[in-house]
Amino acid sequence: MRFLEELKLGAEYCEKYAEIMIEKANGNDEQAFKLWENLCETFGRYEFEIERYFDHWRAMATIKIAVE
């Protein structure tokens, strides 16, 4: 993966994570969980490419605790 692609992917991850936390903070637990599922699916596709820098499974498990 090239640097700019990685940077774009990182920005997309942050945006999706923020959306989850906004929904959770607003009490929209079901929507937060749906967004979490989408984040898992979206970034699961890149797990092999990003695993050197980012533990996708551990991050998703941690976020899941927050949205349950």
C-alpha cells in the first residue's frame, strides 16, 4: 500500500469511528452498532495490508465493548 493510500484509509477509519461515537453519545445504540458492523466489514478487507501497523481485530473488539 502506498503512503497516500494508507493516509486516506486512516482518515476514513477515523471518520467512521467518530460517527460511531457520535451516535453512541446521542443514545442511538442500535445505529452505533450498525455503524460498528460496517466498520468491521469495511476495514476487514484491508486487514492483511494494515496488520503491520494496526491490529484490526483488537480495535473492533474494543469498539464493540463501547457500542454494546
